[in-house]
Amino acid sequence: MAVKDAGRAARPGERAPASRAPASRAPAREPERPERRADPAELIQLLTPEGERVEHPDYPLEISAAEVKALYRDLVIVRRIDFEAIALQRQGELGIWASLLGQEAAQVGSGRALGPRDMAFPTYREHGVAWCRGLDPVKLLELFRGVSHGGWDPTEHNFHLYTIVIGSQTLHATGYAMGIQRDGAVGDDGEAVIAYFGDGATSQGDVNEAFIWASVNNAPIVFFCQNNQWAISEPLERQTRTPLFQRANGFGFPGVRVDGNDVLACLAVTRKAMQAAREGQGPTLIEAFTYRMGAHTTTDDPTRYRLSAELESWKLKDPIERVKQYLIRTEQAEMTFFDEVEAEAAAVGSRVRAACLQMPDPPPTSMFDDVLTTQTTQLATERAGFAAYLDSFAAQEPVLAEEGR
Ligand SMILES: Cc1ncc(C[n+]2csc(CCOP(=O)(O)OP(=O)(O)O)c2C)c(N)n1
Ligand SMILES: [Mg+2]
């Protein structure tokens, strides 16, 4: 009986069961955290859609005008990058683009809650998180233009590669978090992982397996689910009949639902969860309740499966507008500030566009470069054979030109 019960979470008022693993490998489970007893219907909000600041007892946030303005700048710039990328796709310069429109606050709020040593594992839509981590947006466009395999160095900005296979990055992230734990980097001055995924991904086996591994190992990870209400054309009710954040209870760690269009709440909630993970208190599931205001990707037409009234109601909860209203209402920003941010965003957009148009196509043989860290004889032979095959076309070119082909 004792063995059977050893891995489960403590019930309220009960002592945490002893971990079976040695302390150095998996720190003992901490006492239950207060969020687990939070009102399940609660949506954590610190800034209303009208731009009014509200308090939450569990998430006190002291934030200066300069910090709010910096968040506003991030929000506007990432929306602009997104806008520019959609236009580039429409003009045939990108193969596809997955828009973040409507999800800027969830991404900027959580992204700005990370420390430099924390590691983020994104999906394909986390352009706002990429921005917060300091990754040049041009790198993102390389992937969507098809001139790179997504090639940035994940260790440079502690921002992992984009993952298209739904949910698989939650397992990678959990494994990475368990590595942090085994390196002894949990505790005072610890580090943690954040794994991003969508509402649709919660139906994947990988995500549920990641929850289990993270829970039983008390791994330093935050699961950040952007519930944007849609998984391509499938609405939320086709994924779950229970609020997503409540699923965490079944896995034995806390779950919270935050207003995903409220950058301040996303910042405060993610900060607290990341800090808990770094200190060794284990995982948290954050459900950022938001809305995908655009199409799933540029290949999708959402008017075929959802009503425009739904979009209109979410426009009233726009993540950028409420910060602007707050800054104006509290007289923390002059109108010139908003003009300056617009101008800066336009400049970033222009730079990204120009860089996209100038991206060189990679040499075809570059596909051999990152197969293995060290070349093998077999790989070198295949590469040489492919190069010779390409050269054979070059030799034919004058003949083809002569024949007018
Ligand atoms: C394993 C797997 N199955 C199916 C797909 C096709 N697919 C791409 S995006 C997507 C929907 C994902 O929805 P969600 O997790 O809510 O994320 P969102 O796109 O809304 O951000 C699906 C099914 C895929 N990429 N990977
Ligand atoms: Mg979704």
C-alpha cells in the first residue's frame, strides 16, 4: 500500500508522501501550494478590458510606469512583426505564417517573466516570446520562407526551436527540466523551463505524458497553455468538457487560469509559477484564456467555421488597447509616447521585410550539414554524389540555351 501511494500528491491537510528517489535525483515534494485551493471558476486579472487596474491577493504586482510602457512597446512591436509577416506571405515571399494576433499579451507577459537562464520551448506561434528572448524576428522568417530548417542556436537565447508536431515539445521540455534537476540547478538561484502549447495540444498523448513525468519527478517546469479557443477549425468543446487548468489537479500539481489578454496578469502569474519551479516546488499549469483573432495560418479561412460575432466580442478585449487605455487614464504616458512606439514598430517591420527579401537561398548541399555533428564517410560520399549530380545540370546549361530550351 505504501509503495502504491508513494507517488501521489498529498491531499489537503496530509503530509507529503516520501519520495522513493534519492534526494539528489528528485527533490522531495513540497507541501501543497495555495493555488490548488483557488476558486476553480476564477480568472486571474490585473487589468480589465477597459484598462482599469485591479488587485488580486495572490498576485500583488508592483510595476512602474516605465515597465508598463516597456510591455506596451513589446506588444505593439510583436503585432507589427506579425502584420508584416502576413503581408509577406500574401505577396509570395513566405510559404506560410502562423499569426499571433490576439495572443500578444499571453506571450509578452509570460516571456518577460523569464530569467536569462530559464529555457523556453515554443510551438510555431510564439513570435512574441521569441521577441522577449531577444531572438531576431528575421530568424523566424527564414523558417517560414523555407530557407532554413529553423536554424537558430537554442542555447544562444535559451529559446528552443519551433515545433510543428503538436505537443511534442512538452516532452522535450520536461526532459530538459529533469536535466536541470539532476544538474542540481534547482533551489536558491535555480532555473526552470516553460513549455508553450495550445488548447488542441492538450488532447495529445505527449502532453498528458509530459504532465505525468513532470509531476512524479517534481520537475522545474511551467506548462503554459494558450487556450485561444480553436485548434484550426475545432472549437474548445471538442477538446475538453472541463476547464483546461483544472486538469492539473488530476496530475497532482496546481493549475491556474489567467486572463490571457491581460499582460500584467500573465506576467505576475508566470513569474510566480516560474519562481516556484526554480525553488523546487514542481510544475504548474497556466491556462492563458485568450483568442486567436486571425486565421490558424495563412492557409486557413476561419470564416468557414466560426461566426464573426465571436471575433467582434474578443476585439473588445484587445490585449494592446487595454494597456494603452490604462496608460492614458493614469496619465503615465503622453500621446507622443504612443507615436514613438508606432514609429519604432514601423521601423522594425521595415527592417524585417527588407531582410526577408534579401535572404539568400541555401546551397542544396547544405541539407547534409546538420545531419550529424561529425561527418561520416557514408555521409561525405552521399554529399559528393549529390554535388556531382547538381554539377551535371551545370554542364548541360549551355546546350539547353543553344537549343532555346
Ligand atoms: C501531431 C500532430 N497532429 C496534427 C497536426 C496538425 N495540426 C497543426 S496545428 C493543429 C492545431 C493545434 O491547435 P492548438 O494546440 O490549439 O494550437 P494553436 O494552433 O491554436 O495555437 C493541428 C491539429 C500536427 N502538426 N501535429
Ligand atoms: Mg488553439
